[in-house]
Amino acid sequence: MPARPPQPPIEERIEDVDVTTEMQGSFLEYAYSVIYSRALPDARDGLKPVQRRILYQMADMGLRPDRGHVKSARVVGEVMGKLHPHGDAPIYDALVRLAQPFSLRVPLVDGHGNFGSLDDGPAAPRYTEARLAPASLALTENLDEDVVDFIPNYDGQFQQPEVLPAAFPNLLVNGTTGIAVGMATNMAPHNLIEVVSAAIHLLENPDATVEELMEFVPGPDLPSGGIIVGVDGIKDAYTGGRGSFRTRAKVSIESLGPRRMGLVVTELPYLVGPERIIEKIKDAVQSKKLQGISDVTDLTDRHHGLQLVIGIKTGFDPQAVLEHLYRLTPLEDSFSINNVALVKGQPQTLGLKELLRVYLDHRLEVVTRRSRYRLARRQERLHLVEGLLIAILDIDEVIQVIRTSDDGEQARTRLQDVFDLSVPQAEYILELRLRRLTKFSRIELEAERDTLKAEIAQLLELLASDVLLRGTVASEMDAAAEKFGTPRRTLLLNGGPVQPRSRAAAAAADLQIADAPCRVFLSATGRMVRAELTADVPGGGIVPPARRSKHDAIRSAVDTTTRGDIGAITSAGRLVRFTPVDLPSVPGNSVQLAAGTRADQYLGLSGQEHVVAIVPLTEDPPVALGTAQGVVKRVAASEIAGKHDVEIIALKDGDRVVGAAPAPDGTEVVFITSDAQLLRFDADAVRPQGRAAGGMAGVRVTAGERVVYFGAIPADSPDTVVVTVAGSTQALLGADAGSGKVSMLGEFPPKGRATGGVRAQRFLKGEDTLTLAWVGDDPRAVGTDGGTRTLPPAGAKRDASGTPLDGVIGSIGTGVR
């Protein structure tokens, strides 16, 4: 093997470089690259370079909204290969964000497939597809009309726009976020309609103040909705470019089932997902920082949207629990505004007016350049059309000139000399096809010439008038707002956010409803409400309200405590025990029964069963029940003590309970039947029985009739009245008001149990039944149309006829007292 020839010595080239200077220069170059080419958006179109390149490349590929989707990987590959000298991962991440409706207020990419959620990332680009969203067309339109400057790509092989035309203020509408070197940007999304309105106002009033602009843009409009609490930080951001505000979830307190309240979350703060909320709630419960939560269920789906249900334990105040959730979980979150964007290549912190001003200047330049471009193109076309018309007028001589010419160059020169044409006109005539030499072509050319002249005149007028130019910009922005704008989603509140509480205030006792005295009402319309007792009345009674509700007729009332036990007697003969802690609470001095909840729904009763009375369970008197078939029963308090849901009377087939009330010895029970018979007798005549007993005969009911009222009253009460309402069984329900009568109970003599009673009202012609009856003090009627009806005055004879009523009465009860 031959020996290798000797190699020449390598000359060493060593340069001494100051490390400090080298580091400073390299760092500045890197910082400038990150700031200008990656992290910060341009204030004109609101896009970072990668976003702009994605939208431009998709437009260049023809991925319009009216065409099919293509693989996201194809879009990423085209952008990476032609325009963006970085990896595919950041390009795809930017593409995904442009397609997420929870990230952008007006999405710019129409994604097909799994583009992620607030809690999960997107699928790989080979599984998803994309095309431009309709709003993107407004950002990329007119790029072929010299409206913006084009610059070379990273290797000089392709051209890309320096900025997009942007027919609406995208930076304010969709916001942005980015971290550069030594600076960052974080801008909130806004409502497109509001932003355009403010921009038009500023365009027409260049000296407008921030306060005036905030009349159009009161605050951000987040894609997820929610509630913004406090606007002071927003005003700071609109004035100086920096500020902060707090957002809350939209939460409602709803009934989740019988005697079960909960919080239903339908909107969350910006970029906060339900799984994060659930995780924080679990952590707070496990660490004993939060009590009163029974369960959390995520019912979110594509059809009904976000729905996060938080169950509240019995005895805890839902509003108090909600305020602790705001404090301990991301149900209340903060957003810091830092409006940093590039203006002429330099990062600047901009307020609302400055952001709108930069955009408007850009848009005015775009419309101006577009108008100049269109003017030049129309002038060029008009020049050719005029030359062609000259040739058609003397086409024989034109043909003769061309035929006698030796070559094309000589033909063009002779045409210019003979017909006084320019070079473009002569060239255009030489390229003319013979089919254009008809009289119809001449008519078309003359019409085109006139149209071109009109368009040129309009363009010249537009370019010469600043008023027309601004009007064009305003009308185009208004059209974009009308086409892509949607109503505001985020609610703005002026109140301050929840203040941090002390450690003592976070105790579970603060979340529980105090066991205070209260009075529970069952209204004549079947609603239950809890009224707080007050010391304003001796003995802690209810203060008579100054203004009564339309539904303030009472069927039953029980004095208890917030956590005390109450029994609800149902028409099926059951006693359902419950506590009023979760009932809607109203002040004792303004009892509004319409604010109550449906008793049947609150107790979870079936559609065929309803509550006929509520009774206390902390006293000794037995409870008396009366049925539609005339059966009476008294149940001893010991029989129902400690029971939660028990049957307290064995009903016969077809029978039901029509009334119930506490009936101690010394009281009287009263039956009123549909054939207008009233029977009153001592409650002592009914011995207390066990729960399984079926009761005993109370009133004799004629075949085909029924009991319409049963109750218990104190014996020898001088103010007790009897109210009866008669009608016809042949009339449609609610169609005939009938007649009513109010008599004193003392007019009716007591009789023995199991008898037929005495007549309570004489029927008028056409009447054959009692539709309603009631016995008690301070009667109040409730109309079926929601209005309170007036009863006839008291004092009628017991067997007299009724007085025609002014309207249909649905139920009767006593007034609040």
C-alpha cells in the first residue's frame, strides 16, 4: 500500500472576542427575532407571523368555506415548506387555536375533527381536517389588488404578505397572547359589533375620548361568556394599555330533585375547563376547606353545551357555598390585560383608542391602494377598448394594412401611424380574433367603454375625497360586523369581586342555614314558602304585608324552626316528613307566596298525588284526616313520630284524602259535600287509631257525590265563616264562574258523626254541585287566571242561594297573618 503524501500544515485562525460583547449582540438578535417574527402580533391585522402565514397559505391553496376540508397535515406541510422556517408542532398548535370557538371570539379556521377542548388537547394533524372560516375571507380579500406589500419568504423563493388587509379589527375582536424576550402580551377578546361601532365613531370623530369609546365597547366579550365583575381595571387597560378584571362563572341555584338544591354552572371563565373546576372542588372538600358539597356531575355535551351540576347538602345555604366556591376554585378567575403589539415594527403598549387608530390608518391605506389599483386597471382596459373601437369602425383598412405588411413589427408600426394608436392598442388589435368583428361586439365594446368611464369617475372621486374614503371604510366594517357579528355573551357587572375571607370565615358553620324560628306556608295554589319570624310583633309573629301577592291565600301554616320537622299529608294518605331548610325564604314582613316552590315537586310526588295540608310533628295533638267518600280518622302523634314516609290511612279503592289538620280534643271537624251538605261534630267523637286503620264513617255521602272540604276548627269560634261556591257539572272547567256565598259557621247546628248534615247553599237554576268550599277565618279567594277574586260579604243565611261571582275561583284560603 503506497504511503500517503504529506499534508500541508493547517494554518490556525484564532480571533480574540470579548465575551460580553458577543453575548449582548447574540441576545439582541435572538430577542429581536422572537419579538418581531414569533411572539407579538401586528397591531394592524392582529396576527402573529405564523397565523398570518397559515391564513395566507390556506387562501392560496383555495381552501375556501364553500369547498371541502383537507388534512391539517397538508396545511402544516405547505406552511412549513414555503413560508414558516420552524417545526410542524408550533404551526399545528397555531392552526388549532384559530379553529377553537372557546379560544377566539370569531374563529378564523373551520376545523373538522377533534380540535381539542378546554381540558384536552387536539388529535394529531393526520386525523383532523381544516378549511378557512367565512371570517377569514374578510381578512385575506383583495390581496391580488396591491393592497399590502409583499416580502420574500425565508429563502427568497416565494412571496408572502407583510400584513393582511383585515376588513375588521381582528386584534381587539379575537385578542391574543404571547411571551417574548423581556415582554409579553395578553389581550382579551371583544364583541365584533361593539368594536366596529367604536371604530366607526372614532373614524367620524378623531378627537373622541376613551370614555366615549367605552360607550360602544363597555368591556371584553369572552367566547365562553361568564360574568365580568368590576370595570375599573378595564378602564385602566383601555386608557393606558394595562389593567385587570375578574370573571365569574354563570351559576344558577336550582332544585335538583325532591328536597335537594344545587348549583348549575352553564358558563365558565375564559379558558377554564370543567375538569379543572371539578378537581379544585375535590381538593377543597378533601382538605376540609369547603363543606356543603354532596357531589359534582359534569353533564356537558355537544347539544346542550356546558352544564356542571354541584349538589348542595341539606342544611347548607347554596348562596354561601357559591361564594366560597368563587373564592376557592377557578369559578372566579382573573385576567390581566397587557396590550403589547407591533406598530411599524416596534413593540408598543396601546390603549383602546390607539389600537383602533392604528387599525383605521391601516384600513384607510388598504382602501386607498385598492382604489388606485382598480383605477389603473380600468384606465388600461379603457385605453384598449377605445383602440379596438377605432379599428372596428374602419376594419377593412385595418385588414389591408396588416395584409400588406411584411411582418408583425411592420404591421404594428403602420397601425400606429395610420390610426394614431399606441403600442398596446396596436398589439391588442393584432391579437384580435375574427369573431369579434361583428356588430354585436361593437355594441358590447361601447357598453363596456361607458361602464369603465363611470367606474373611473367614481374611483377618481373617491380618491379625491377624504370623506368618501372614510365612508367606504366605515361601510365595509359595518358589513363585516353585520355578517360575522353575534350578540354579547359576557355579562358586565359594576360590583366588586368577592373579597378574600379570613380563615375563621371559611368555617363550615358559616355555610349552614341557622336553625331560626320560621313559619312555613302552604298556599291555596300548592306552593310552599318559608317566612322568617320577626320580633316586630309580640311573640315573634309575621308582620302583615303592606302589599299582598296575587297568590297570598293560605291553605296551611306551621310554626317551626328552619331545621325542624314538618309533615306533609298527601291525597294518597301518606305523611312525608321534611325540613323547611331548603324551601325558598322570604322576609316575614313581606310574605310573597308566588316566590315559593311547588310542594309536589319539592317532595317528589307523582302526578296523581298532591299535598292537601302540612302539619307540625313536634306537638302531641293527633292529626285528623277526611276523605272524598266521607271517612274520618284521627292519627295519634305517637304513630307518626320518627317516621319519614309512611301511610297513615288505609284508603278504599277510588278514595282519596281531601283535607287534614291537627285536631286535639275540644275542636270540631267539618265536612262539606258536593251536594251542599255541611256536617260539624266534635273531634272527640273520633277515637285516635293506628296508621294501618282505615278510619270510620264521618259524613253520609249520597251516591254520586263527594266531599269537597274537610278541616278542623276551634270549637265555638265566633269569627269562623263558611264559604261555598256552586256551579254546574255540565259546564267546561273554568268557563262558568258560578255563584258564591259566605255564612257564619254558627248558623250551622252541630250533628252527630255519620249523619248527613244540613244544607249549606241553595242551588240556582242550572247549578247542581259545589265546586269549592272552605271553613275558617279571614277568607281569601284565588282566581284561576292569576288574579285574586272578591268573595261576597259575610252574613248570608246558611241555606240561602249564592251571589253570582265576577270571575272563576280556583281555590280559597286564609290571608297571611
